[in-house]
Amino acid sequence: MKNKHLIAPSILSANFSNLQKDIDMVEKAGADWLHIDVMDGHFVPNITIGPLVVKAVRPLSKLFFDVHLMITNPEKYWHNFVKNGANLIVFHEEVLCDKKRLIQDIKEENIKVGISIKPKTSVEEILEFLPLLDVVLVMTVEPGFGGQSFMEDMLPKISYLRKIIDNNNYNCLIEVDGGINVETATKCLECGADVLVSGNTIFASKDPVIALQNLKSIKI
Ligand code: DX5
Ligand code: ZN
């Protein structure tokens, strides 16, 4: 039995008029990372957080900042997020840019790097990058909004990635994002996920601390 997985609350579902309070709360409750969803209204049909928000909340927390770039030009903007306190930059496989180059550029700054795949993108598309990555982020909803339902048919992607990563001894964590609650998290962990992103399940709960701890204490 193990429960070594990490919890990354997504501030997309937090109270934007008092981010300090919500970040403090999840940090004290035992969050491992803080998941920050950046959307440009182009790659996804929504606009959210920019580098200035990362800069504003960076001094408020010691948490590891996991910045999920749902934007068309990550190669143009990633550095602004690093300058402002990101610890991990995750960009999407579906964007058109020199991805190997982008991975190398991010690593040269001593920042962790990940690639995310949307539900319709297959794992094959990122296999060549796996040995270089710190994180692979499997979207378990269509990116763009919090509070959507988990897509069960993403589970085989997690199992497949687990097998490849273990067989090759790659140093890459599997992160899942979208519709994560205790039930869906358990399924993801059984398939081999390492990091659980959770927005609504934590922040929209009556007791976010208990909700976070329930996710954290799942044992597989
Ligand atoms: C969706 C974002 C998610 C979102 C998850 O595009 O990438 O990180 O905040 O929210 P929940 O956990 O509510 O599905
Ligand atoms: Zn996200």
C-alpha cells in the first residue's frame, strides 16, 4: 500500500478576491504544489491568470508553483512566469513550436518542465519527449474550465505512461487534471498517477481542508 502521491490544488476554483486566504488554507492543509491555470482565450475558450498574478502570490507561499500554460505561444511567454516565481512550466503538446528546444530552454533555467496532452491527443505524440520531462500532464477533461466531469476513457493513457516510465526508468511524474474527486482520484492512482490536480473538489467544498486531506489520504 502506498500514499505517496502529491496534491496540487488548482486556484482556478479559489476565491480571486482573496487568493491569499485560500492559498494559506491549502498550504496549511498539506497541499504539495499549487496548480496555476493560465489561459489565453485562444488555445482554450477562456481567459484566466497572467504572470502578474503569479508575481503577486509568490511571496505569500512556499508551495511549489505548477504553472499550466493553456496558451498558443508558450515559447513566447514561459519566461515571464519563471521570472515571477514558477517552479514548473507545463505547456501543451498541441501547440506549434519547437518543443524539444522549448524543453531545453526551460531546463537551462533550472526550472522543471512538463508537457500536457488534451483528451483527444494520444500518448504516442509525446513519447519522444518523455526522457527529457519532469512531468507529463494528462488532461482528464477538455481544458478551459473547472468543475467538469472526469473522462474515464483517459485512464488507459495513465496506465500506458506508467508502464513506459517504469520500464525505461524515466524520471517523470504523471499528473492528472480535471474532474478529480476521491472516486476518480482513486482510479487514477490505481493506474499509476503521481500528482492529483484538484479545483472544485477542494475549493467548492463546504470544508476544503477535509476535502484536500481526503484526497491526500487515499491509499492504493
Ligand atoms: C482545466 C484546468 C484545471 C481545472 C481543474 O482546464 O486545467 O486545472 O482547474 O478543475 P476541476 O478540478 O474543478 O476539474
Ligand atoms: Zn490545469
